[in-house]
Amino acid sequence: MKKFFAILVLAIAGQAYAQPQLIDGVVAVVGKNIVLKSDVDQQVASMKSQQGVEPKDLDPCNIFEDLLFEKLLLHQAEVDSVLVTEDEINATIDRRIEVFVQQIGSRQKLEQYYDKTIVEIKEEMYPFVENQMIAQRMLGQITAEVEITPTEVRNFYKKIPHDSLPLINSEVEYAQIVKYPLAGPEAVEAAITRLNEIKQRVEDGSSFSTMAVLYSEDPGSAKNGGKYEGIKRGQFVKEFEAVAFNLTEGEISKPFKTEYGYHIVQLLKRRGEELDLRHILIKPKISAENLDKTKSFLDSVRTAILDKKVTFGDAAEAVSDDEDSKQNGGIAINAQYTGDSKWEVGQLDKAVFYAIENMDKGRISEPSFFRTPDDKEGYRLIQLNNKTEPHRADLKTDYQRIQMIALQDKKNKITQKWIEEKLKTTYVRVNNDYLDCEFQRNWIKQSQYVE
């Protein structure tokens, strides 16, 4: 969706509104909702801290328009009884907290940065997230039924001057077969023994936090003493949660296995179905022999594919350890950026980039070693399915991308019409400090503003 539209007009249709007394700091009123000067300032400050934000997006006038449109959506959501549940809001807050933690390094650092506990940060976030989610749901209802036909897409494309067509960078599409070597029984036993020794030391008086800092192989929590706070069901793998949610406060689990390795967990505090805990992860060491066996196995798979005994997609489904791609014929989906199988070269993992850099379309790489961000080692085969050179968007090769742009344009127009209709029955009043702004829509009636 494009930037939120400005709604700067006093529209009274068949109903007289009482003139509210605006308090200091209020810069606009939309229905029963107010916009404070501090809201604008805080949004500007927040966007300044984000990477990749265009200077024009930091213009207080543009941000003011965004907030006005949000308030109109909230006003109509109340009229139409559009709501979000407490569970939905809390789940969204939890996801945002995890992003913050990844960016700053740990939950402890996040608390230090804001000088608040995680619980206090969540409480402060709650009303803002609630308003955002309600506004987004209201906006979604406005355009929920909007669809676009191939004819509309073609007509939209024809109206765009060639020089205005988006420039598409070089893109690739690839499939992969991933294998992670298994740890031998001696390595597994060594990991379990080590965890039992650590558990005994804690029970004898050592600090679990110190043990985690010294020995845990979980990069996300080790520096923070293995601590995770506010954990709810669904945030960790099921094997981890099955143990953690059955502990009593202060109890330390026996060593147990997940896909990441072997763990022990200490429950610190339980608040209903929300846990604070510490854990230590030990990964069984993979031997060079097992790595070589994995490489040899993928060599044999590659030979079978080249000999046409099996297709790449069927082999991926049968033997790949990558759950995200194996059911899709091994095709890697660019979930973070596009949601489809196309990857700009700069978005590729470095190991993938080097494996396909000099490959021709349709070729299959030799087994290549790689290491995941959490230090899991493996080998993979990569098939280059397609590669394009930089070009202007073309209807034939970039139909899906153009379709998305055309659909969004149609939704924008529907939203504009919705705004015009709602202004007929919605009270909007704006402080004169913003009358010099260059708004996207010139909807200010000069006689209708506040000092």
C-alpha cells in the first residue's frame, strides 16, 4: 500500500458535531481519535533509526498524513466493530520483541537500552500495536474483494512510459538438495555426558547463567546466560516446549534432543502459559568421516539425476533435509524479500552465490559444503533453474511482478474512493501548524482549522 493518504477536511453531513476544546499538544482530531504532536515526533525519530528509509519519508508532513489516515481507519473500525484479539496482539508483540533482540544482541541489552524490563516494554507497545493491527484489518476489509484481470494488467502496463518501468536486477531461480551428516554415537554420548556434568555443577551450587556463558552453543542466548523471557507455545520447536512447559520453577531438565542438538533447561518463572527460562545447548561434534560420507552420498544422487534415473525434484523430496524446499521439488523460496522463487543476486547466501556463479541454466553443481548461521554443517546440490540479466520490467518475463503493481494501484484507487465517502460523515479537524504542508491530496478547507 502506498503511503497513507491525507484526510484534512471538516465534513459534516446531516449531523452537527460539538466543537471539542483541543488541549495543548493535539494537532488533529479524526472522529473521536486524536493525533498528538508527540505522535508525529516519535514516528519521525523511529524512522530515522531504520536503515533504508528515504529522506522524503521522514518529512513530518508525510508522517502526519499517515497518522491521520490511521485514525480514520480506527474511527471506521469502531463503527463497523472491527476488532483484533488479545492473543493476536500479544503474538505480534512477541515477534517484534524477537526482532529487536536479534538486532541488539540479547534481551538483557534490550532492557538496558530502554531501561525497562521486557514485560514493561511489552505493556508500552500494546496500545500502539493494537491500533496498528485494527487499522490494517480495516484497510484489508476495504480492498479484500479487489481482483485484477489479465486484460487490466496488460492495459496498466501499456500506460507506463518505458523509462518509468521498474529496473529489474539480475535474478536467479534455483533448487537444492540438502544433507546434514549425523553425529556418531560417541559424539552424542559425549554431548549428553557434558550436559549431565554441567547440570550436576549447577545443582552443587554453580550458576546456571555462568555455565551457559561458558559452554552453551546457542548464539542467541549464550551471552545472556542462556536466558529467554516471555516464551509462549509455538515459539520453539515442539521437543523443546514439551520439556520446558512441564518443569516446575527452579527445576532443571535432563538432557534432551532437538534438531539443534542436546539441551538442558531451567525454568525460572511461569506466568500462566508464559515462561522465563535458561537453557544450555551442546551440539554433538560431526566427524570428518561423516562429512565425507555425506558428500559421497550426494555425489551418487547427482550421478543418478544426470543419468536420468530420477528427477532433481523427486530426489529432493526423497532425501533432502531442508523441510522448506523438499516438498516443492527442492525449489528455494525467497520468503524474506519476494515470497516467490526469484532471488536477486545480492539476496543470495554467499555459499549459494559462489556455487552457481559460473553455472549455465539447467546445470547441477558438485556437492558443496556450507554452514548455517547457527554453525550447522552440511553439503548440498544446487540446480540453476533460471537466470536473467538486468532489464526493464517486461510483461512476458515479469508478469507476476507487474500484476502485483497493477493490483496495488487498483486497491489504491478503491481506497481513495472509500476516503471520499467516509469524509461525508467523519469529523476531521487539523491544527494550523500543518497548513503549509504539501499534502498528497489538497483537502483542507482553509476556514476549518484550529489555532
